[in-house]
Amino acid sequence: MPKKIDPSGPTTANQVSTKYSKARFAHPFFLPAPPAQRLLINGHASITGWSKKQLGPIPPAVRGGKMDLSEVIGAVGVKEIEDLGEIRFHALGDSGVGNAHEAQQISDEMATDFTAGSGALNPAFLFHLGDVIYGNDKGNHYGERFYIPYKHYPGKIIAIPGNHDGEVKSPADSPSLKAFSDNFCAAMAAVPPQASGSGIYRETMTQPGVYWLLEAPFVRIIGLYSNLLENPGYIEGITNGKADTSQLDWLARTLSSIATAKQKKALIVATHHPPYSQSGHSGSTEMNQSIDAACAQAGVFPDLFLSAHSHTYQRYTRRIGGKQVPYIVVGTGGMPPQPVVPATGQPAGASNEVTYDAAMSSLGYLFVTASAKKITVQFWPQGSQHTKPYDPLTIDLATHTVS
């Protein structure tokens, strides 16, 4: 039986020396000592420090990074929602891989929530939470990985990019986010060749950028780009070789504006990388702290937080800012589901602030409804299970409690 190394013994110097670890292991930070006690490798004492140097650029937003729902579905559509007294929408992430057959199956199930002529009873849009397209040469794969899978989906689709949307592993995908921006942040709406070439009428979207604020009846949605690393996510980036905090600065200004807005609405914040995750991919602690700092400075915290990246459904409840806030992972749009650790309802970390309340390994989508008084959220699993929602919940906007 191999002898276990005593970290307090005579071999301690070798075990905590990053110089030793670099020579000994492919992972140079495979060490028992905390980063503060390690020697630096190329200026870094941890994989996190090194990873932040690999971030991609953040394209600047236009129009102040703001869009109104009327820009997406028209003024008449907005009036229908106001008259109904609630807004409905779908949400999911992680869809565009291969020929995206599974993504089309989910899309077809979402399409059953629409009825022609039913106005605001129909979902206002699908909110795609990133990883719209996987793989290289993304611009030339939008046809079979996005437009064809959603050919039967009658609603508009808005999106934030995921890490795979931002990655550049071949010259065809340079600059980062080019294909995403061409299809979701176009200067003018038009049916692109990747759609029309397949006989599909779907126009490009005209979002103000890869991060944005959507003003809609009863709700404001902030969509953020958590950059191109597989893990973890960051709100900051590197643009033209320099650290770029423009998105984080925009978030702080936007939250401050919301804090002083005359009309109070529910606030939903979304990133591709999840702040919390027990399975598939880990949570992004530093990203979460960056968002928290902006929220605390403005005195505004979300009522609901959406994310994807992990190909699972997971729900956490966080107690912060005097609220119970659901943090939901729904990377269930088409990628093969990943195994998920069963939810316990118990604290998810050393603090009692966050509990791990629900989980499912399945494809599926969220159906969200928001009114002046509450938000309801339902996860609809795929296929034969599509008879009732899993883990339905209600957020009371007056008491800020979840039931």
C-alpha cells in the first residue's frame, strides 16, 4: 500500500513547492498548500489566476445596452401583455451541437405552448441562456444548429452567449463572438442565408450587444456575458490585450438606474455560467461575488437568477438582500444530460445562505410567468414526462419568499 505523505514531515518543501509541482505534474498547481504559500509559475499561484489571463474580449454595447420588449415583439404585442396582466416566456441553454436533433425535440415541445390568435397567452419569447452553437466555424453552422432546430418555434428568440459561442479555436471564428453578434446583434433585422437557405423565415435579432437590459411589462431582465472559459465564468474580459471591466461597470450603472426607477418591477439576472452548481460544471464563485458587489452597491438584488452551462436542471434558494432568491440552472436545451447529485434541501456550502432544493437529469425547458405580484417558474422535462411540470415554484414579490 503506498505510503501517505505527511504534509508536516520532512518532504514538505517538495510538496508545496510550485517549482517541484511544475516539473512533476502536467497540472502545475497540484499542491496541498494554499496559493499564498506557493511559488509563482509565470506570475500565478493558482489555476484561477492563470485562467483569467485567457479571457476573451467583450464587444461594446450600443444604445446604452438597453432594449424594450416592443423592439422584440412590437408595441401591439406589449399592449396585449399589459392588458392580460402578466408576461410569459421560455428559457433554456446549451442546445446547438451536431445536427441538434434533441434541440429540435425540445423546440417542438415548446411550440405546443403557442396557439395562433391567442395574443399574450402565448410566450413572449424564448430566452436562450447561451451555447447556441458548439464547435468550429460557427457562422456556417447556424443553419443546422439553430435555425432548423427552431423552425417550428413561432416565437422570437433573444440570447446571451455562452463560452462555446465566444471560443475561438479556428480562424473562421475570429473575432470572438462574431457569429453570435451577426445573428443576435445585427444592425437591422433580416433573414440570413443560414435560415433562408433552408427555407426558414426567421430574422436576425437586433439586441444592443452580448449583454443587455430588457424592459418589459412586469419584469426587467439583465442578460450578462460570462466569457469564453469552460470554467469558471467572469463578467470581466480582456479586450485588445487589456483588462476590460466595461460590462461590470455597465452593470453597476444599470442597477443604480433600476434602484431609482419610478416603476418597480421584478428583476431577473442571467449568466451562462451558473453561480452555483453541484453537477456537470462547478459554480463560479468569483463571478457571483462581482455581481453581488454591484447589487450591494446599488441596493438592488434579483428576484430570480437564471443560468445554464451544466446540462442539468438544478435549483438553489439563496437568502440575500432580505429576499429568498431562486438560482436556477437549466442547461437542458439539447446537449446530453449529465448526471446530477440529488438535491437535499440542505445548505450547499459552509454558509446557511444557500440551500440545494431540486435537481433533475433531463432535457427540458423553463416556462416563466411574471406579474406585478409574483413570478411562477415551471421546469417541463422532455418526452413522456411532459405531462406535468417538475419543481413548480412561486416567488411572492411582496414578501420576497419562495413557495
